[in-house]
Amino acid sequence: MSKHIRILFIIFLSVHIYSCTQKTEKQEWTVTQDGEMQWNGYICHNFYYDGRKTLVVIPKEPAKGNPWIWRPAFFGAYPSVDMALLNKGFHVVFYDVAHSYGNPKAVASGTNLYNFLANHYQLSPKVTLEGFSRGGLYAFNWAAKNTDKVACMYVDAPVCNVFSWPSRKQQDLWANLLNEWELTDEEMNDFKDNPIDNLSVLAKANIPIIAVCGDSDDVVPYKENMEIVYSRYLELGGIVEVILKEGIGHHPHSLENPEQIVDFILKYQSYN
């Protein structure tokens, strides 16, 4: 690569990285001599799929069966679990559907991506889903349509009820939701596609769920979202654990020491 082309490439890459990682912290992006992108020392493949930003972070030594974790929103935010799993040989995947509100078209697009990645990278037939905040809405909705493809779920302060977040009180976000779902406000009165309403299919498929939440979250209130999931999933006979952080709001997400989350994922991903 000539010096001129290399400079242009690095400028382009820097702009792209910025757009991919806004609102995240402690990102360590580098460009190797041959122009390959790295994230925190791991090779990262960067491309668009169906018009959406996609990242695949490659472990240095892939674990047996090529397990992987898929984050549909906020790549790199509070990445303790992703980093721990990378160290254990997991691939880490990001597909930018954060603002889709889990609508059917975005779910179908994610299924197409799953098929592509599973074939191209020879990944495990079952994936661990990782849903932060509104990403939880997508993770639950995708899992409900693809139960045979999910090993387990890790959700963090997840949106499980759109009438709680964004709710009609946030008019701009509510309008975005209506647009993404192609519904009118009146039609939302009969909306039945909230995760809290569609847990039986996940429980029947024996999909384990672990969640981390703050008990003082006033953005995505625990009692209106994951607490409902927890109680209903137990009643359905599902496997579910909640790590409830006392006095913590919507942020920070995850845990500084992610061992409990990682052990949960390894317990169930290892069987697939």
C-alpha cells in the first residue's frame, strides 16, 4: 500500500470507527501495517450487511465449535463480558439494529446475517444473544422467531415493554417506533409483540436467560421490564437469573467483574 493511499485509508477508517463507537468507552482501535483493523488487540472484520454496519471480532484461538456472542446494539459499551469471552475463544459480532425497535423486517435481516456468518465463519449453530437497553428488545424478538438458533441470552437493563420505553411520553421516539413497525398509534393499542407477552416460546425451547439490572433505573424501569420477564419466565418453567444492582440506574451497564455472567454463558453455550 502506497504512503498516500495508506493515509487516505486511515482517515476513512478513523471516521468510520468514530461513527461505530460513539457513546462507548475505552475503545482501543488500531490499524496494522497491512491496513487490517483491530479492536483491543483483536482482528476485527468490518463491513455492511443489508445496509447495516457489521463487525466480527476474531478470537486469537477460537474455542471448540466456534461459539459466538451477538450484540445488536451499542458495540463496545461496557465490554467486560465480550472481552472475557474473546479471551476464551468466542467470536464477538455486532449488527447495528439498535434503532429498529425489534421490528419484523430487522428480525428477518438478522436471520439472514446469522445464516451468512454461520456459513462464512463456520460459527456454532447456536449463538449467545447480548442485548443492552433497547438492544434487549431486538434480542428477545429475534430469539422468539429463531429459538433453534439460540444457546442462551444475556440482557442488560433490557427494554421488554415498549409502553414503558420509549412509551408515548417520548413523542419523537414513539414516532420512530411507529415508523419502524409501520403501525399507527391506534393500532398500538392491540400490540402483542412485546417480549413480556411472548415468553412462552422461549421457555418451551429451554432458552436460559441472565439479566443485569439496576434497581433504580428510571430510563428502562426494572419493575416494568425485566422484573415482569423474570416472574413470568419462572412461572413458565424457564431458566432465568437476575443480578440486581442496588442503587444503580440505567448506567453503568454490566459488571466490572463479569465472572458470574461469563460462567452462565459458558454453562449453556458449551452444550451446543
